[in-house]
Amino acid sequence: MNNNNWGTTLLGAILLLLLAGGLYTWHSLREADRLAGIKVAAETQEKVRQEAERDLRAFAETHLSDLQKLIYEINTEIQVRERKLAQLADEMKRVNVSPGGDKDYRAWSDAVASLRAKVNELLKVRRDTYLALKKFELDPGGKVEVDKQREDRLKLARAEADRTRVQFNEMRKSDSPPEPASFVPNTKDGEKDKGKAAPAKKRWWIFW
């Protein structure tokens, strides 16, 4: 009798283990399928994004070459400045100085943020112009003077690129190495110069 009870208990335990193992395997397979689905969706979305970017870039290179060239230039400027800011941050941390507490570092970081905002504005102009021309092309109503409308819209985008180009060139011309925040000129007439402050100058320079 005892042997029968022991056998029944053992069989029950084995069945429970098999059930638990089956549930774990089923759950693992479902989770793997879910993750695989997320990965495929992300890859598909990225592929669509890249294709759209290629179309927008090709459109701009054909119709708005100055705008697309300016996007390239500002992006290159951002990459250079970000790399040097990262190097500066590393140097400051090595000597136990917080980059976020340094006014020059903050100013240069703000300059990069400003450049990035300019790029985003140009990308929006590029996208909106592309869509506007697609609307002219695919308008079911078949509006007249489509060519004139297309050219007017392209002129608006080119004008925005020209304005941004002027701002960008002025920014680069104004670059000049800053004096350290704690620097005080040592002149013979130091006493006379006390209390005098040099006029503030907006600087975009960063380790050229």
C-alpha cells in the first residue's frame, strides 16, 4: 500500500514537472516571437525612414542644391564641435572640474544646440517643399499654372536657405579664442583699468 502511495506521489511530481516545463517553454516561445516581431517592425520602420531620407535628399540635390549643401556643412560643423566638446569635458573631469559649471563650456554647448535647431529648420523646409510639389503633381483637381506654383514654392525654400547661409557665415566669421573666465590682463596701468570691463562679445569659437 505504501509503495502504491509513493508511486502515485512520484508520478504526480513528474507530471507537475512536465507541466511546468511545458508552460515555461510555451512562454519562452511566445516571448521570442514577440521580440522577433518588435525587431522586424523596427527594421521595417528604419528601412522606410532611410528610403524617405534618400528621396528627400535626391529631391533637394536636384531642386534645392544650396539648401542641401548647407545641411551637410552645418551637420559637419556640429560633429566637429561635439567631438571637441567631448574632449574638453574629459579634460575638465580629469582635473575635477564640472563641465556644466563652466560658462565657456555652456556657451559652446548652446552654440551646438543652436546649430542643430537650424538644421532641423532646414530639414522641415526641405520636407514641406517636397510635399508641396508632390501635391501640385498629384492634385486630383488638376490646378492650372502648376509650373508657376512649383517655382514660387522653390523660391521660398531657396530664400530660407540664403538667410540661414548668411547667419551661418556670420557665426563662423565671429569665431575668436576666448580668454579664460578668470583671466585679468596684467598691464602697467592695472590700477587705472580696475573696474573697467571689456564689452561683451558673442563667441562661437571652439578650439580651432
